[in-house]
Amino acid sequence: MTLVIPWLAAADQEMIFPNNQTFETPEAQEQFVRAWARKRTGMPCDFKARCLSCCCAPPAVTAVRTRSAVPANNAGVRAW
């Protein structure tokens, strides 16, 4: 299984990740996501995680209130 996550600009990373954390590389962001999942679930998280760059990922809206990035073309999404 591969978890595909957007590679976010540093300003968006600060809004999404705890403690205004940012990552220098997609690999560092992937490692954080795997460690977060392992901590939350208490299970081994040896899945693959891949970051998509902005040019490959669909447009997204950063939802600060829920600390998430969601597809901008989702009819149920509004800017928070």
C-alpha cells in the first residue's frame, strides 16, 4: 500500500503540521507522517508514503481549522 500525500510549501506546512513544523525534503515529510501514524495507532507503519509535488497533485485548499489539505475541486469544500 502507498499513501500519497501532497508536498506542501513551507507556509502551508506550518499550518498543517503540529508546532509550525516544516520539512526540507519530501522524504523528511514522509518519515514524519509514518512516525505520526505509528504513534497514533501503536501498529507498525511500514507502508510506503510518497509526496506529490504541486505540479503533479490536484489543486488543494489548506483548511487551517482542521489542519488538513483537501482537493480544491471538492464541491463540499469551502475556504476556511
